[in-house]
Amino acid sequence: MTPNIDPIIHIDEELCTGCRRCAAVCPVDAIIGEAGTPQRIDAHRCVVCGQCVQTCAAYAAESDPSLTSRAEKLRQRGQLSSVREPLFAAYSTGHAIELKEALADPKRYKVVQCAPVIRVSLAEEFGLPLGTLTPGKMAAALRLLNFDRVYDTNFGADVTIMEEGSELIGRVMSGERLPMFTSCCPAWVKHAETAAPHVLDHLSSCKSPMQMVGALVKTYSAELDGIAPADILSVAVMPCTCKKFEAGREEMNVDGLREVDMVITTRELAQLIKDKGIDFINLPDEPFDSPLGKYSGAGTIFGATGGVMEAAIRTGYELVTHESIPNLQLDFIRGDEGIRTATVQIGDLELKVAMVAGLKYVSSILEQVAGGTCPYHFIEVMACPEGCVSGGGQPKLLLETQRKSAYQARKSSIYRHDSNQKVRKSHENPAIIKLYKDFLGEPLGHTSHHLLHTKFFSRKVKGELK
Amino acid sequence: MKKERPNSFVIAEAGKCIGCKACELACFAVHNRDNGVAAAVGTVTTPVIPRLYVIRTDSFTMPVQCRHCENAPCAGVCPVQAIQQEEGAITIDEDRCIGCKACAMACPFGAISLYKAYSSGQEHKQPHLRERLDGHLERKTRVIAYKCDLCHDIVSDGNTASGEIAAAGRVTDISKGDMTVGPVPACVSVCPEQALTLVSPSLGASRSRKAAGLRL
């Protein structure tokens, strides 16, 4: 499968009314055009976050005979012909058609992983209340779609904590390359590469949980299942349009094979389920497959802003102090859009952390880093307003007035899911312990470096706007 | 004599409207709960049929909708009395509508449109009238008149799909001469530019006199 070079986020000129609400939500000023005329996207600046896709209300009216046919528009957008929802001017390239074909191929071993927040938003596409939690129905639906293995990005989130937490501790002890930024949000990574290459050394070298699972699917799990890695189709269901871009990055391969062959969004998964005529609401719950489907509460909360930080502190505290963390629910870290900061006492260390939600808020921190005045050790950056719960591939709301309550409902559902888990710390997840014992050895070890870490490259060009 | 209050209506300020069509989408969303429309776009299985329309000219854009005329000409020409005065609004009984288009022709604002009728997310077929499709006779889909009903029955019930419609819009009560915020039609509550206003005039008061007073 070839890396995806499509710009992924598009504005349909035929439908765009030039209202520029997309430009207002774009955190990187990548939408260009005069008011009242169709807009276009500067693909270089665009971080593929898809917030414009979420905001756009300019839809194709049935009554407009001047428009290209719906069937043709669906085809251009890579969307299944069975999709019935209205088509909007801003959209992301779909991969459901390709996936539907690949799922029908008996020669391929089809493996899927789902991001933490798919289970708290997928049901909205079937009319259930905002934030309804349905991990069991989701796993069942994926099996009915013909996946051979149903795995979980949450597992990858737990691996990320092991690797990133160890990396942070190492950097704090040595005082090197601080602050350390998270690297799991691909839109943030693309923005850093494009607009602030001076901070690239400060990014954690960890791949995102999605890519980590992808790498482990074609190595560890392939070995366990006795499947040739080249026969595996590795699919990810993501709340994020930029994950399509991330999966296509050239360096995201394991021994020449793509780690993630195909990414679909929450909305596209719902469309595939409907296309197959599956009665999602009445599906009986099914578990995820082992071992890459076992996760802790810490892995689950990655989907909300501050989640990576909270998960990292749960594990980091115990790795440093060798004591049990007194309180698992770190409320001071939870919140929404903007910058939140906190100081966490870990043994003798006063760890200063910051959480950025909404890419437009990151510039002040980038300036501090450039000026050498940044006071934080660890900074989580999520491009979308409230983290992945508000991602560009999540169910799109018909009413703007429901946006806040939707994000709130999805977030509380995630936190509820965490608090109901028996294991709530990544390093206590038995499947993670086994992964390190049998396969990876230790965090930041040789195999980890080969499979789970990466490098970032400046994308800065002279003259900025093309 | 009982003191009557004229019908309220929603009006847009062309200078503020950016033409985003969020009002059309919201209008459709709240009127189609019976067609399975919930919070997410993915629950929509029918064409988007709003009850107001964003119009564009070279110099401005704004939504146009029913003015809820006191002596509604649409009601006067409806041969089956499907158009009624109801709780401060002019409404169409869509079950009764025969799709004759008389109301659409009588409306001085172009606020009435005719489209297919849907129920439970499917085209609503007629019991008797048939048309030839692909070589065989099929029951014809009903076509009915749609127009703004000021979200009556909807705002008071709240949004049953998942939460309520936030009252983000403005309500202008000219009779009281103040701006109050309360339940408003969906289009008013979602407009990102607050270009839409629910106007509740009072009988006999001079609109221009009051408006001039408010500006002082």
C-alpha cells in the first residue's frame, strides 16, 4: 500500500459559500480566500486537524440542480455510495471504499485497532445520546465487518506511557532537552515541523499509540498468531483526520512494511457498519482480542485533553518513588480548551507540567522555549479544542449549540470508563508486563527504539505561504 | 375586547449574515426528530429540507422565512384549510396538505416551498396516486408545503435527542422595549453571527416610533 499523499482536507468549491467559519476555527490560518467566495486550503500550513470539517454548515441542497451529482461527489470524496447524510463543503478524504474491498479479500489477515474515544462517540452516529459508551458493540461490529483481530489503540497508549514516561524521567534526571513535548497528536507534530522546527529536539521520540500498535501488529502479534507480516492489513479507526496523514509518513514503517495501512474516522466506521446493514444498537457486547486489546484506565483517558499527562504521572510517580500514587484521579489536570499548568510533587522532584488544548494556544509556549524561559518539564499538546474527543473525524454535530455538551458527555464517558477499570495504571496492565517480558525487554531498549521511536523533520519552507 | 398580540417572526440582518447556512441545518435538525435525526449528521437519512432559506445576491446574503402575516394570504387560498393560526404562529398541517402550491404562489415573501414528505426516514407514499417508474407503476411520494413554524412545539419540548437547545439567540420584545434572552427558534439560537432575531411586536405600537426610542 502506498503512503497517502492526498492533502486529506478539502473544501468543495461548488458548495463553499465563503462564510469563513472554517477560517475562524483553523488554528494555523491555513484557510485562504475572500469572504463570500469559495475558500482554499494551504496544504503546507494545514495540520489536517479537521476542525473546519466539523464546523462547516454549507451543505449540498437537493433542490440545487447546478451541482455535480451526489453519486459523483461521494466517489470524489472516497465515500461509500450508501452514505445518506448531507454532503458539506469542507470534508476529509474517505477510505471506506478501499477498506470495504480489502475486507472482502480472504487472503489478507485483517487487524483493526480503535482509538480510545471511538467507543464514546460511535453510538452518536446511530442516534444514541451524546457520549454513550459502547466498547463491546464496537468490537462486535468490527468482527461482523470481517476483521480477524480486533485490537485497541488503548494498548498502544499504555506502551506509550512506558516509553514516554521512561524518556521523561531520563531527561529530567539528566536535565537534557527540556521541556519535553508529547508527540502523540499528529497535527501538533506537523505544526511543530512546519512552524517551529526549533522545538523538534524537545518532542518525545515516541511514535503515537496508533503507530506503536501498528508496529506491534506486524511484529509481536504476527509472531504470536503465526502470520507473515506482509499478509497483514493493519487498519486504525481514529477520531482524527490527521491520523490519515501520519500513517502515510514515509518513516512510519517496520522493516519496509507500513505500520498502519489504512486509517478510517469514527464517521467512516459508522458508515461501513450501516453499509453492511448491521443493527449496531442491538449488538451484544463482545471483548477485544488479546494481547493487543487489553488496556488500563490510563490508556483510556488519552482521548481527553490532559489524559496523556495524567496517565504519565500515574506511572512516572511510581517508577520514580517506588511507592503507590496516593490519588489516581488527578482532577487538577482535567479541563478544556487553553493552557493549564500544574506542579506535581514526585518524591523530591517538583515536576512542572502544562497541558495545551487547541493548537492556537501553543505559540506562547513555543516562544518561551525559543527564549530559554520555559519553566515546564513536560508539556502535552493536543491540536483539537478538548483533545481527541473533539477530533475532526468524530461525529459531526448538526447544531453548533450542542458542541459543548457533546464534548462534555464524551469526556465524562471516558473518565467513567477509566474509573471502572480494574487496572488503571499502564505499568500494571498484565498484557504490557508480558509484552516487555517476552518481546521488548525494557522501555527505551533496542527493540523499542527500532519499533516504537522515530525522528522528526523540519518542513519549514522559505516564504511560508505558497 | 381581548387584547391580541400579533404573531412573532424571525428576521435577519443582512449586514451580519455570512451565509453559512447553519440556520438551515438547525431548522432541519429540530424538525426531523420523527425521521430519526439526532445530534450527529450521520443520523440523517433524508434530504435536508429547511423551513427557511439563505438567499444570496451580489451584495448581500440573508435567510428569508415566513413573516407569520396577521391576515395570512397563504391561509386564505388553502383549499383544504391546512394553514392555521396557532399559538402566535401561522402553521401548516402537513398531514392535511395536498401540495396544490396555492400557498406558495400567494406568499409575498417566497417563504413556502414544496418538497417530498418523509416519515420514519422514508419517503411518505400516497395510498392511491401512482406513477410509472422504471416500467412499472409505483405509489407516488407525497409532496407537501414547508415553511417556518417558529419551532412551536419544539423549543418548549427541548431537544429530545441529547440535551436541549441552548438559548443563545436574542429575543426582541418591542412592546417592552428591552432585549430579553429566552427560548428562541433553532435558527436564532445557532446563528454564529447573531444575525437572526425573533421579533415579538405588540398590537398598535408604532414599530418605527419604538425603534427610534430605543436608539436614544
